[in-house]
Amino acid sequence: MKKTTPPKHRWLETEDGSQTLFSEVFQEGCHSTSGAKKETLLHYIEGCQIQEILRSHEQLVILEVGFGLGIGFLTTLEELETSTHPWTFLSLELDEELLEWFRLQHLEHPFLKLLKWDMVGEVKVLTAKNSMTELTILCGDARKTLPKYVEISGIKWNAIYQDAFSPRKNPSLWTKEWFELLKANSLPRTYLSTYSASSSIRKSLLEAGWSLHKGEKFGPKRTSTRATLSGISDTEILEQLNRSPAPALRDDNIETFLTR
């Protein structure tokens, strides 16, 4: 199929040869220009210890915050191609036009050709399933769709790809209350990984009950953030946060945060 461009987006070439999209709505790229696929492998596949979860024979349920171009799912699918362990991928996406474009672009893909629109209660979803893999993408405002879907499905996850547009562009998916929601529906040994190392975001995670750990450097960013529900936070991070005047991002101070 001829490559097309989804509405309200344009293509960006990244340094590893993979492409990502630039959102005209959020005025930001979906991935680092240092490498879309490499970023996914480092921050999410490795950051959430996906292979380790499978080797421990635990249930694997991945929550991705921001489906975008689908690189998170496609890279995970490629990495788990030889796995004999069933796994579930739940993703969140605001833009229905982008999702329909993605579906039409993959009509010949062995797995993604199964994608179809459906409703789970009041939530519109794009979903595909075979004997090994289940993909469900919730369409709409994640702060509304995720609680509704969880209430009906009872789903819990043990890996979180926190890959929303940056806190400055999409702050509601980075607040203390958001991270509390993620925690409430996490399994005990859940790993959360994100490209952000913002002091405000780290404080939001900490206040929501997550333990903080230093993530890997990628591109121009000197570090990133990983979080767990067990263990203690890295001392170096806690000392840095104690020195930082930046406040934790909460639902009630978003406007102040955006004008700082």
C-alpha cells in the first residue's frame, strides 16, 4: 500500500532511519528524532523489563500511554515474535482519525489485518486478537476512557510505557492523580518507564506512591525515569528532588505549571 500521511500530522525522519510523526495539534513529535525505534527499545522494552517478565512466567499486560504511530506495539510485537507466552497490549489514543489511518495502513499485516472497531460499554476501541496476542486501543480522552474500561474489564497491568506527549504539551497525563490511577490498576511487580526526567514529573510519581529509579540516557537527554511499586527510590534522585524548587504536577496546578 502506498504510504500516506494521517490528518493533522507530518512525517519526521529520525537518526536510526525509522520515521515518526509530528503532531500539528500538539506541536511535538511522537518520538525523539535521535531514533524512534531505538527509543522504544531502550525506554520501554528494556525499561519495563519485558523479556524478564516473560521469563518469570508472569502474566504480561502492557499499558501504553500514547499509541501514536504504533511503533510501541509494532516493536514489542517484533521483539516477542518467538515468544510462546500469551500477552496483552492496551493502548490509549485521543485521535480517532489517526487510529483509522493506522488500521487502513495495515490491512495486509499478518496480525493487524484483524483490527476492527468495537464498543466496550461507552468506550470506542480498536482491537485485534489471536491465540498469542491481544491488542486493544482505547479511543478518546484517556482520563475518561481508561477508568471506564478498567471498571468493565477489571484489567491490571505490569508494564507501563508512559509515552504521552510531553508534560508541557499534554500535562493531564503526567499529574499525581494520573499516576495514582496507573498505580491503582497495576499488578504488584509493575514497571513504569518514561523518557521524561522532569523534577515535577518525578515528584508527581513519588507523591502517587511510586519508587523512582534512574533511567538510561538517550539522544540529548542525560537521563530518563523508571518507577516501580516495590523497593526504595534511588538516593541520588531523592537528593536532587529535595534541592529542586519545581512543584509536583497535580490536576489543580496545571495552569500554574504551564505558565512557569
